[in-house]
Amino acid sequence: MAEVFISFIHEEERIAKAVHRFLKKKLEKNVFLSSDKWQVFAGELWLDRIRQELSSAKVVILLISHKSVLRPWVNFEAGAAWLTNKAVIPVCFADMSKEELPKPYSGIQAVSLRTEAYYLLTSVAHHLQILSPYLRYKAKTKRLGSCGPRWIRFRTTNREVKQRRITLDAAERAQGSSYEKVLYARAR
């Protein structure tokens, strides 16, 4: 069972899969995608599987755009998470900004996917009660000396994590959406 549940609409699957890869690689935890046909197998009762995954998850990430906020399933999964005292993290992307979030989402500390991917990562790590990848890296380099791997360094300023360095080769820049490029670069 997954510790992180990502709620999204199927039209925005590419973004959800990019967030899924990013979190899974950085946190090394199971992450469940609610509308991904490869995570619910043929013959399974779909609604029962969603209930199981929501029950076992500690963190529920809601991918919120102007389209998805109007869909009943995203709101249904958000309500189920809220009622069971899960950490609910609204992640704004595409045409949705944190300032435009409707109630009740506007009452929850939200994240902008475009600029706060590492804040999302650090927040999920916090709710899972694990060290964020940056802190694990810092502890490792302290033990091993300053022979650090190719890790993206960042620092925290006003509870907002800013990325310091991203390198993308030409092939990576040529494919995928801008969100996928940023998340792929941050996952390297």
C-alpha cells in the first residue's frame, strides 16, 4: 500500500505521472495515482482499491487546475482524506494559482507546482516523518566528507524552497511539458 496518494483527473495524467516519478525517486516511498489504469488491475473492484489506498496513505496530494477543481472525484477523494485526518496538500498548476483556490482548498497551505516543487517534496517528507532528501544528503556528506554527488542544492527562505541549480541536456529540453521538464530536472 502507498503512503502518498495523488488525486488527479485523467486529462492531466502527464502532469500526475511527472509528480509521481519525482516523489517516488526522491522519497523512495510508494506513491499511488488515483486515475492510473496501471495501478488498478483488471478484475479488481476499482472503488474498493481507491478506498484501500486512501486508507493507507498518510499524505494526499490534490493536483488542482480550473478543470480538476470542478470534477466530483477530486473533491470526493479530498473529502475522504480530510475526514480521515490525512495531510491534504493542494498542488496548483496550469491555469490555477494559490490565490484563486476556491473554499475549502484556500484554507489549506497550498503549493504552486511551477515554482515550489521542492517545497512539495519537503512537505511530503515532513508529513511522512522522514528526512527530506536534502537533509539526508547533508548528513551523508557530513559523514563522508565533502565529496557530494550530483545533487541539486537548495536552501529554505521564508518556508519556500528555491532551487539553486538545474542542468538539462538538449534532448530533455526538447520533449515533454514545462512541468515535466522541471520535475525531471529536479529528480536527477
